[in-house]
Amino acid sequence: MKSLFTLLLLLAATLSCALAQPTGIVKGTLADDSGAVIPAVNVTLTGNGATKSVTTQADGTYTFGNVAPGQYTLSVTLAGFAPFTKPVVVTAGAAVQTAIQLAIRTEKQEVTVQDQAGPSIDVQPDNNATAIVIKGADLDALPDDPDDLSDALQALAGPGAGPNGGQIYIDGFSGGQLPPKESIREIRVNQNPFSAEYDRLGFGRIEILTKPGTDKLHGSAMLMDGDGIFNSRNPFANNKPDYSTRMWSGNVGGSLSKKASFFLDFNRRDLQNNSIVVGQFFDATTLTQSNINTAVLSPSHFMIIAPRFDYALSTNNTLTVRAEQRTNSNENAGVGGTRLPAPYSSLAYNSKGNGQNIMVTESSILNSKVVNETRFQYFRNSNQQFGNTLPQINVAGSFVTGGNGIGNPRDVSKHLELQNNTSIAHGAHTIRFGFRARRESDQSYNPSGMYGSFSFLGGAAPQLDALNQIVTDAAGNAQTVTLTSLQQYERNVLLASAGFTPAQIQTLGGGPSRFNIQTGQSYISGERYDVGPFVQDDWRARPNLTISAGLRYEVQTLLADHANVAPRLGFAWAPGNAKNGRQKSVIRGGFGLFYDRINLNLFDNAELNNGVNRLSYTVYNPLTYPSLPSLSTLTAGQNSITRIDPNLRSSYAMQGALGVERQLPRNTTLALTYSFNRTVHSLQSVPVNAPLPGTYNPAVPLSAGNGVYPYGYAAGNIFETESGGYFRQHQLIANFNTQFSKKVSLFGNYSLNYAKDLPGTPTDPYNFAADWGRSEMDRRHNFILAGNIVAPLGLRFAPFITLRSGQPYDVLAGQDLYGDTLLNARAALISSTDCTGIVRSGNTICSPFGTFGSTYAVNGSTALVPRNYLTMPGLVSVNLRLSRVFGFGGGPKKGDASAQGMPGMPSAGVMGMAGGGGHAHGGPGGPGGGMGGMMGGMMGGGSTEHPYNLTVMVNVENIFNHFNPGGYDGTITSPYFLQATSVNTGFGGGGGFGGGGAANNRRVQLGIRFTF
């Protein structure tokens, strides 16, 4: 691997030298009208279809190297000073010396300080118009709750990240948890999709940058409060218990010395949430059936303390250290959906956890052309649950009762990450190379499953008369009916109360369908290493053409496959000539391979459940219910084993995209992109010892005499993890971004999405192709709109609108029709005949979507319901944030509101106030630019010229109280067949079925924040 990486570097350097072309230099000094130099300010050079920015050094100097010959405009915008612009002409081999002197505004006026100009396009790889950069007021308008913020960002990223979803990076690190919004400086979504620096797809990548400190003391304190009195009731709950969510947060930043600054953030959430239970329950004591639709309190608490320190080691070297301490606890977990609360069950349990994270970054400006950055991260997470050892009863799709059976599991995971990246500007090339090395480890004690569970699945059973005798026809043949899981459980209870023995109850179709239990070892630990070196060259072949070529190599332990070479290629071409130094249209495209790492838990699970360390038994039609069967009576043929295919490979995506971007009037960009994703070698869990086709009778319990097994019946049920999955996706994506006035900023996207795949576990273990069909990601239409609107009276409106097509779901038979112990067999498609309701007759069920069968001969001749045959309703979520800022205290004098960062600090100058000639710029030698006015606009309320600001706000999720049903049940033996059991809420980022845990259909939060 070392030789390969060295070869890549030599090739990159050779290519760079060979393709270099004559360029010029633009340099000078930035000062105010008194002659005092101003360090750490962004200077922009625009022209020839490109926009470049550099930061002035400690002595106020700036340098643009390797500038292609042509006409350019030099510009500087700094709060409190008049804007500066000057045309310059660059010739090959010449240096243009331009001194910049900024004039302080003499008149008192309100100035809105923006840390970015309106959206624009050019041929730089990072300036793709499909990307979204969120900071300032747009960032303030996003949700404060980290869970809601994560959903909102995933929604903005869209469905373009492939079958494994997007990835979140915190200050360049992977694997961390989303920090509080108080700590976030900037968020970048979908930037530079084909960069070799990242292992995952650029579409769906979310990069979060946290805030540094400043040279003056600044901070804020915030309280958010939501109470059930303001919210609507969950449509699935008959009650409305107390609900509240309170979040306290605060931060303070300032100087420690001339070379050091700090930023400290505190965040605590106390959530009195509700778990929604929707079930049909049959009481074994009163022999009565009832519908349970209720909300149960499930409190949770979360706290984080996150200090950050920035220190200037020298003029060109900066050290940043950020740490996090997290604690969390949950009460009354394990209840919700069909899982019943007390007094119906003992499922509820409590949990607690804590986590520590430390991130260290050292940035070095080696010279005017070379920058090196080294990053190190250590992350530890610990969790513990407090359950019980009672067996569980699962009446599929109806209710779950009994005990939670989890014992007291504990888990400690650790993450170590080291990165080193170097950027070199050489002629028309920008070369970036480096590596990322990670170590994952996990120590887990999990006795869950060792206390037994009984399952009632429904299915074919004898028809009984009023005396509980089997009904026969004239020829003496027993008549059968199809029971739901609830009817099967009810029959069991009634027959038991009538004095029938467990064996008699099983004969009459009332006993449980199966019993599951695990024995043996509960503790497992493991570790995994992976390394990913890369090299990337962005070549400005012409002023209007950039070609990006990169190569990444991925390797990890625990796999025999090490040939994971991932080439990347991209281009951006602006046809025609630039006008006024700006391009109007850019055609951008690219292609790349992106490998996925295989999670450590998969290998730990295989080692634990290898048939020796832990034994997992499945007993069909157990005769001991409600007592547990003796372990000595269980046979080897009932054991379940997990193993890894020795030829297991990493899955990889072949992602391509081609689009056109257009600069429209009034700071508006529009992009239309076609994207194609083909992912191969996705992981699948395959029952490799399932009975051969045509040898298994599903009407007879699984036994040695029922079916021919490739490894023999005594080998047990073997589930092998293989690389046989496949995914294909086509998308047409329209992105828009506009700041057509100082008071309106809007961005969003629409995507038309088609996706097919093979599932993680095949329906038919001998015919994978039968499962090729609609993916769960095939949500056809997706629309997101977000932004910031400043209204009269200083009111600021921040809408976040999500419109999304429904998610597909399967029609399942609810039976083990292949002898592999799984219940994922799709139902038979009898005919397209439909009914106005649900009509059950024998083994068939007629519905508004067709007639389906729950049992059939598995011989390849039965027509199955196509995969993901049905579609849930779509999602309509309109969320709104309303805020208003009030300023007070004496206004700053001219120049007094300067918020210069510490020497060498990147992106300092956080707290520069607008008005009165105040200005915000970074410290001497800082490689980043200023962020003037960002803190003044916290919570979307904008800033005033006063040193103290008070912002009041209201957040409303689902403002129109629109009912978004979710959790549809497609199992035809379930009493909830074709019915919704939960609510999809929030921002639509989760994309799942809805967990049934949303306390309210509409949620209102009130908040207040003080900044100084």
C-alpha cells in the first residue's frame, strides 16, 4: 500500500509540472485610511470565469499566485468600511502590485453584515450549484433540537446518497455526533460530489464546521420551551398526557492571551415525550378483546458541554482543540407501536449513557503555496440498559406483552481517527493529497434473547364448531381457515380456559407458532482498522474549464478483499466568454467509485453466534406454552448460526452525474442534474441451509423429515453474510438558491427518483432475482424549500417545507413458506379482483388492491405479489420559525466594535457588530476569513447596532396540523393489514415508516435568547 501511495504522489507531481502554464501574480497590502494594516480579511479576485479568495496575513499583505492572464476585479467588503473594488489586468509572468486602503464610513447607518455574498457559479470544483452552504441567518433559522436539526439536514441533502445514506462530518471527522447548533459556524451540504478526499458519495454528504473563539468576551443564553397545551393530540392516541420539551443552552467565547482564545458551549434537553401504543389486545383474564390507542410518558434527558481552544503556535501554525462531554438517560423505553405499556406488560426499561469526544487539528501554512493539516479524534460512547428476565409474548401485528427479556446489557465503543492532508498550488493545478486512518472497537455484553419469547403468527388452522370440534366436509376432510395472529392467540386462551392440554391446543390451531431462545456466551469484543490514502488534482486547463482527477484506495481489516481502488473524475465547463468577470452557465459532470466500510458489529455477531459461543434455538409449534421448554429437549437442528462468507467484498457505488448550472438575475442560481447510481456487492444475509426447492411442506412443522437440507438438518439454520446485493437509482434533481433581496434568502431542491434493488435478505433463498423490484428508497417525488424572510417590524420568517411521495411497502404472507425460519415471504397474487374492504375467506384475503393468498406451494409456478407492491401516502410537512430581535444598551462607537480574532486563529472575528463603524476581522496570520455579524443574527432574529440583543421566537412543526400516516402493515395475517399505526412528523429527513413515538401531530415551541 505504501508503494502504491508513493507512486500516486509521483504521478500527481509529474502531471502538475508537465501541465503548468505561464501565470501572473496579484499582491499588495490592505490597510485602513489611517495606514493601520488589517489582517485576516478576505480579498476577492474575480474574472476569467473564476472567483478566488485569500486572507491577508499578519502584516496586512495578500498574494494571489498562479493567476491566468486576463482582466479581473479586486474587491474587499468589510463591515464599517466603504466597499472597495478596482480592476486589474494580469499578464503572463508579471506581478501586479495593488495597495488597498479602506475608508471608514462617516455616516451613522444600519449595516447588515453578511458572511457570504449571494449565490454564484463558476468552474471551481467546490462551487457546484447543487451544494448548499448554510451559515448566518440561514443557519439560525434551522431547528435547535439536534435530532430535528439532523432530520432537516438529511432532508436538504436529498435521496441522492445511495442505499447506505449520507454521512455527517464534524470539523472534517467522521463518526461523531451532531453538535448543538450553538457550536456550529457553517454547514455545507452536497459539496464537490466527486472529491477523492472523501470515501462516501458527495451527494448526501453533510459537513459541519464549529465556531472558534474571539479576542473580546461574547456569548449568549437561550431557553426553548414546548408544552402539550399548545400542541395537537396524536391522531392514534385517545388520551393526551403531559408533554413538554425544554432546552437550555449557553455559550461564551473570548481571549485567553494574545495568542489564544476559547469558546465554551453548554446544552441540556429535558424531553417529556410520549410513546404511542396502537394495538389490539385480548385479555387472558377477562377473555375480552379491546383496542388500545394510548400515549405513554417516556422522559429523556440529554446534556453536553463542549469547550474549544484555539492557539497560535506561530504566525503560520494554528492548534485547535475541541472536546465534548455528553450524558443521556431514558425512562420507560421499550413501549410503543404494538408493544404494550404497564399494566398489560413489563416491557418498559430505563437506560443511561455517556460519551466523550476530543478533536485536535493543527494547521500549517508552510509557504504561500503549501498548506498542511493534521487531525486527530478520539471518541468513546458507553450505554447501559436496565431490563428484566421475563419471557415475552409476541402476537404479530397485534400486541407484544410479557417481559422485555433484555437483562442488563452494556456496551462501550471507541473510535480513533488520524488524518493528514496537504494542499499544493502549482501553476494551474491545485493538488491535494493525504490519508485517513481509523480504529473502531466495541465491547458488548448483551444477554437479550436468553429469556425466551413466544410468537403467534396466524395462518392456516382447522375450522372449529361451537363445541371446539374440527369441521369436516362430506368426505371427512378437515376444513381450514386463515387466522390472524390475534385470532390464533384468542383461540389459545379460550381452549386453555376450557381445559384443553397444550398438545390438543396445537392440534386445534391455537398454540403459538414458534418459540425462540438463546443460550451461551453474552460478551463479545472486537476491533477494526481501515486506511484510505488519496490524491486529487484540480487542473484549471482553461479559464472556463476545470478538470478534476483523483484516486483513492480503501483497505480494512477483517476482509480478504483489498483491491478497493476508487478513481474519481469530474469537470466543469463554462461555454462562451465571461461577462463582467462572471460566468452565466456551467456544465458540470463527473463519475467515481465509492466504497463502503463493513461495520464491526457484523463480524462480532458472527463470532458470537457461530454455533459454539452462543446457541440460538427456534422451536416450531411448542407444546409447553406458557412454560419455557427445557434446554435439554432442544435439538441441534433447531439452532441458528451466523457466519461470514470468506469471499465477502466491500460494496461500492458507481456514481455518475451530468448537469447544467445557470446564473440568473438577482443573485439566483438554478441547477438541473441527472444522477445515476449503481451499487454492487451490497450485503445480504442468506439462509444457505434452507430446504431445497420442492422438498419442503410449509403446512408441516420444520423437522428432519421435512425437506432436503444442503448441509443436513442437524447443521441448523445457517445465515451467511454475502456480497450479493444490488442497487440501481436514477434521479433528476433541480436545485435553486436565491438571495434576490437583502430581506429574502431561499434555497431548496426537487428530485424525481427511481430506485430498484435486491433486499438484504432474499425472499426465496434459491431465486434472488424474484426480489428485484422497487426499493424502499423509491419515493418518487421529493421537494424541499427552506429560507429566511425579513418582514416589516423586524419580524423574520423561516419556513421549512417538505413534500414527499410515499414509501413503498410489501404484501407479506406472514408465514415461513421456505423453511428458513424467516417471515419475509411475499403473499401470492391470486387475482387483481378488489373489494371495498378486507374480506377473509379460507387462505385468501380480498382487499381494495387485489386478492392475496397466505399459503401456496413454493415451486416457482405461483405468481407472487411484486416486491414493494403498495405505497404509503406521501408526506406534507410545513414548519415555520418566527423571530424578532430587540436591541438595547449604548451603541458602539466607530471602531469600538471591532472583534479581531486571536493571532493565527482561523475564521475569527465572530462578533463584529454592524453600525457605528464597527468591523470584524480575523487575527494576524489566520488562514480563515472573518465571520462578521454572525452572532448578532442568532436565532434568525438579525442584529442591531446595540451591544445587547434579545431575541424571541416561535417554532411550529406541521403548522397546518396535516395528518401524515405511517407504519403501514402489509402482513395479510395481521389485524392491521393495510392500516397505518403511526404518524410521520418533523422535517421528513428520516424517510422511514415513522416510529410511533411522535407525541403530537403539531408541535409548538417558544424560545428566548440573549446575546452580548
